[in-house]
Amino acid sequence: MKKIISLALALVMLVCCFAFVACNGDDEPKVKIIDVQLTQEEYAFVVKEGNTALKQDMDAFLAEIKGNGEFQKLVDKYFKGEGEKVGYTVASGNISNTDNKFVVVTNCPFEPFEYLGSDGKIYGLDIEIAAAYAASRNLELVVKNLPEFDTIFTEVNAGYADAGMAGITVSADREASYDFSNTYYNASQKIIVAADNTAFDACTSAAEVEAVITALTAGTKVGFQTGTTGGMYVVGNEDWGYNGFANLEGKGYATALDAVKDLVNGNLYAVVVDEAPGTAIVRVVNGK
């Protein structure tokens, strides 16, 4: 569980990602994701506190597309590769107003929920839901990709965006300051380690994974995307009910991909990240 970024910078980051993969030079996997869910979370879209009309309208739209099967088609498109993905132009600069527009802020890369394609356009489950909502209400979709996840809440609260759509986990702490749509996806955190790390291979439950983590040497470095549930899980957050791990040294990154790249470079022991994006990152880093 995501300031304005230029399109040029986003493209450079994407190119560097694939260059990083290509330069590793062999077909051996470099990282792996441990197939144990560490948390249970719910994703929803965030709107400014008190914007009841938009929240209720988005809830009605989600109910509609879940009822007619369109939501499942979008899920299958991004999780099973069924159907043609549609990309949208990333907005740059300030948006003068939101009249006749549906302005969405997000944070890439977080595939399959939002990510930048090689054509510079933004894709993902969240983005296509946003586009379908805008089209159904005769609104122009405007998508802004922010460099830091936390900034999503700042932009929404300031009224610079109508909604934040970025695989956002709902919590009592966040609900105290923002309004959320109904849940649209159930998520969890998982741990990524080097491919030759066998410490978690026998683990079949969160308790077993956490037992291995607790036994690690003091100062062991574990990465996460700043502002997300992964970081709260590693370092602890009382409001979210996470105790954290006293023996770990948590290190935050702008994106989970950056964290995994540092893992491959030998600077981290592990990375904690949302399950679906983590699976996508492992595939990309391993060149699959």
C-alpha cells in the first residue's frame, strides 16, 4: 500500500528498467516472490473528505460494472492477459479546473494497476476503470502520474484531483481524513528475495515467514515503496496494527521496482511489496 512528474523522466525510468534487465545477461532468475500472504488488505479509490456525491456515484458505477461483467473483463485483461489493453496520455503541468473533467492522480510503476507502456502512455486496471467511469459520465479523463505515492493524498485533499486511483489500501487511519469508494480488490503483502535465498522455502504461513524474519541478524536491510503498506509492515505502524521488526533496517524507495533493483545489486536482503505488483516486478527483473 502511493509534485508533478514529467513524461520524459518517466520514460527514462522505464528505459532504465529494461536496460537493467537486459544487462544482467543470463537466463537465470535473479529474484523470487515467496508465495505466502503476509497481510489481508482492501483496495479502494480515495476522494476528498466530504465529497459524498462523487463517492456515491463511483460506488454506483463499481456496482454496475461488477453486475454486468465489465469489471471482471478488466481484471482478466490485466491479470490473465485476456483482451487488448488501452493506454491513456499522461497529463503534465497544472490542470486549470475539473469542469467536465475527471482528474485522477496515480503513481507508477505499480503493474497491473498502473504502469507506463513503451509508448509513454499509462495503462492498468485502475486507469481503465477511471476511463470507463469518465466515459459513462461524459467527462474527459485526465491522469496525472505523481513521483511519490503519498502525494496522491495531498493532491486529492487540496482539490487538485477528483480521485486517487493507485492500488490504495483502506485503513481506519486514512478513513479519518479521506473518503473512499467501496472496495474493488482484495490484496496482500508478500516478500521478494534473491533467487538463491532458501530461508523461506519451507514457509507455508505468515507466522512461519515472520519467524524467519525475526531470526535475521540485527540491521538486516529490507526495502519497500515509501508511503505504502509494505513500509508500515516492516518498520511498524500502531494505527495500522503492524508491530514491525526491531531487527530490520527498513529502507524506502520511490517505487518497489527501485527497491528490487537494489536487492539484485546486493544492497538489500529482501523487499516487501503488494502481491500483484510484486509478481509483475519479479517477471520483469527476471526478463520473463
